[in-house]
Amino acid sequence: MYIGKAKNISNRVSQYFRTGIGLWKEDMVSKSKIVDYFLTQTEEEALILERNLIKENKPPYNSLLKGDGSYVYIKISSGPYPQISISRKKMNDKALYIGPKPWQKELKNLLHILRQLFRFRTCSNAVYNKGQVCSDKIFGLCDGYCQFKQDSQILQKEYKANIDIIRRFFEGKSNKVVAVIRDKIEDAIRAENYEWAGILKKIYMEIDRLNNKQNIDMDEEVSGYFVLIKKIELLDQKIYFMVYTKMVKGKIIDVVKLKNDENTFLEDMINDGIITSYKLLSEEDASLLYFSELN
């Protein structure tokens, strides 16, 4: 049913028998009969064992209990010097929205890291239109594009080329970002700026960590949306849960979890322009698994 790890097994297990733990956990506990455990010598051993057991047994509630269903978009505005920000909703404002994406906290950290490399603007249009340089330029996070506006076509072209690299990165194509970091590290070493080279190395390792975090073992040619919809009936209440996973060449790019009183998830995804069609892959008990190719 579910596989997890804990330093204190008693505390971990007891949390599932408290009131108000949520419908999914209540449903899992009501169907469970036995609680078993393995002892390991180190946390690393526990992590490896957990991963192997999940891969071998494919427990249904490991994916359903992970995350709270909230998600955000990476927003890239229009204009000569597009702004990059995080948005909770897609608006009809001519901006490009990439997502939905989970892990909002890590996305903010990732944007901060990318700003150190590409120095893109994040200020609002109201601040930008004033043409006054803000603290971002002082701290080396922006080149003060509000000063240039429409004056430099060359600068605009270079800026939009960097924005395109960032866009591709959030769409799952990280090669360009990695190449930029490597080039900057080599330039810093040649200039004997070893402090900056060290910072770049840390940035490279963090980018690599966040990128590899989403890797799983799957055919490298698999690209599309896997949509799992599960119906749970508990205490005369019917709830539908959805977990959809976006994959590009075998790599998980986005995972979104939602719940609703009605099963309108696929219709909503089509209306939002996320998918255009879908097909049923499997049906088991109250779970339906669908697949849709990338647009």
C-alpha cells in the first residue's frame, strides 16, 4: 500500500492513526492490515532500500500521498526585455506560461541561480517603465535594461537569446544552460578569477542536482503526459484525485496533483491547452491511466 522511511518508526506510523489526516491517508489506513519494517545501519541504506522496494512493489499510495496539489507557472512576459517570474495563474496577457510546475520554493531558488548567469529582469512593468535603476543592478542580478528601452537592437537580440535558453531549460532541455556555465567557468579560470569560478561550480552542481532530481528509469524516447485518475469513496463522500506527469525523452519535467468532486480533469486540461487528445492505457479498480502526446 505504502513504503516509507523514518528515524523513529513509532512516531511515523502513529501519525497515520490520528484524526483529520486527510482522505487519502484515511483511505489507505482503512485498507491496510499489516505494518512491517526493516532496520538499516545508515540513512543512505534506508534511502536505497526505500527506492528499491518502491520500484519492485509499486505501492499505489506513494504517488498519491506526495505533495499538496499546488502548482505554479514560469511566466515570460512580452516586450523588448521580457520579465521572468512565477505566477499561480495563466492570464490572457500575451505572456508565455511554462508549466504547471510543482516545487515552488525550489523554482524560486532556481530562478535566483539563473539570474546570476543571465542577469534577466524580474521587476514589474510599472517599475521598469519608470526607467530608474533598482537594487538588482547594484547586486549584479540585472544589467539595468530599463535604461535602454528600445535603443539597442543588438542588446535586445542578445537578451532574448538568453531568455530562449532559459525557456528551453524549463521545458526540459538543459544542454544550453550547462554549456553556458562550463564556458563561464573556463573563462573565470583563464582570468584567474578563482572565487567566481568556485561560485560557478556550485551553481553548476545545483543546476545538475535539480535537473537530475526529476530523472527516472524509462525509455528515453517516451514523451507525453501520463494522467492517473483515482476515485475514492469514503464516509458517503466521493472524491476524484488526479496525478499527471509530463515527460520529455524519459525525464519527468512536471508532476501536478489535484482533487475535485467531479472527474473533469481531462476536459479541463484540454480547455487549458495542456493536451489536445488522450487515450486510455489501463483500468484497474477505481484507477484510470491515460496518455497524451506532447502538443
